[in-house]
Amino acid sequence: MAQKFGNGRWVQEGFLDNRVEGTVVGRIVFAVIGPVDMFLRGNFKPDIAGQVIQFRNSRFEDEDLAGQIIGDMENPQIGDVNLISFDPHPNLVPHPYIEWFSLRKNHYRFELEPADAWVVPASEVETIDQMSRTIREALAERVTERPNQEPTEWA
């Protein structure tokens, strides 16, 4: 089941950094739970590949309901990128789209308004460097973890 974070309204702000090939690290602030660090295997799609993006959701709502629905979300989020792009589909108006799978194979995604996300200019990326480095160092060993496989019974 995909968790859409209350149609995106429970995502407050954050950043994602794809400057190291094959990995995306970052921090996303959610309603009720607060900041969640991310370390995902994979890359952004070509439209923003190798960049740092930031976002601030103009539709953010800090609702108590968020705690009941996403309160048990893994923290930190470690897993695999499914699709991260500012132009996710040729038949849709370009907009920020962020989707991933956790190690437990939980499926998460949210979409934002076009003006709510941007590529961080090189002149401002220094402010994110230390946070990215800290997250990468803290979570790198855990990225190789695989979810426990349930035994399969063959008939």
C-alpha cells in the first residue's frame, strides 16, 4: 500500500541530495513526527540527476491525524528510490514527485506544487553539505541491510 502522506499535505519541508552517484540522502520534515533522515539507493531522474533539491510545501497541514497514519513510519528511512523527478510523466504538468520503497518494502510518495521545490544553486549548496555528510556517514552501513525474508512455502 502506498502512503501518500495525506495527499502531500503532511510533508512540511526538506532536502534531498543526489550528488553521490547511486545514492540519495536527505531530511524530510513530516507533520507530527518531525524530521526523518533518508538514505536511498538510486538516483534522481535525468531532469535533476546529480543535484540537490529543496522543498517547502505551501499546502502543509500539521494535523493530529498524521500521527495516527504515519506515526509508525521507519525513522530513518533507508531503502530504494523509485522515482524522484520534477517532470515525472510526459502527459502531466511538470511538478515535483518523490517516491521510494523502505527496507521493509513500504511504499511512500508525495507530490508538490511546481513552485514548492527547486534545485539548490551551487552558491547555496554549502549550507546542506554538512547535513548530507552527517546523514551519509551515520546511515551508510545500514544501506546494505536487506529486509528479513519470510520463509516461502512451496506447494
